[in-house]
Amino acid sequence: MTDQLEALLQSSVKPDLFPPNSRYYGVAAMTIDAPDGHTITFLRRRIVPQPERFATVRWHRVVRTERPDTIAATEFGDPEMSWLLCDANGVMWPHELVDEPGDSVRITLSVDVPGTPVH
């Protein structure tokens, strides 16, 4: 392998800081030098997708004892995916999903994955 090709591969392959089930997966880490000389590392801003970009698979009726993580565990097999429920339902705070027993929570595909509309 040439030195140029090796350099290209090394510069383009960066391990992700977060696992694939994290809302921050794929969000780049950035650095800035502070006036006092130390380096500050931070994550780039994550833009929350509009709910319309999610294809609804089904609706989940909330019962009194549920939490966002228990719904995610039931629906996705991963309690840490409750952020996907928030994004798809247009809520900022996870508790908003389960505040009212009897309300419905949209269960969706990942953002921009096409699906058959369910109403």
C-alpha cells in the first residue's frame, strides 16, 4: 500500500464515540483552543429531525406504569432507544410520551427510512 493511500485511509476512518443505538452516533467531536491554552472537546450540534421524516410502523397505547425506556425495550428490544421515540413523536422530554395513560406513541422506522403509511 502506498503512503498516500495509507494516509487517506487513516484520515477517513475515525472510530465513533458513541454506539449505534445512541442519539449521538455519527455526531462529530470537535475541539477548540481556549484563550488560556487548554483544548476544549465538544460534540457538534445534533439537529433533531422533523417527525414527518419518520415512517410510522404502528401505534403504542400508553398504560399507567410505562416509562419511555420500557416502551423502547418492548418495541425495539433496546431501552436506550427511547430517544428515537422522542424524535419521532416530536417531544423534547421523554416523560411527555407517557404523561397521559391512554395516549398513543408512534412507533417508527429510523429517520428517512421509507415505509408503508399507517394511520
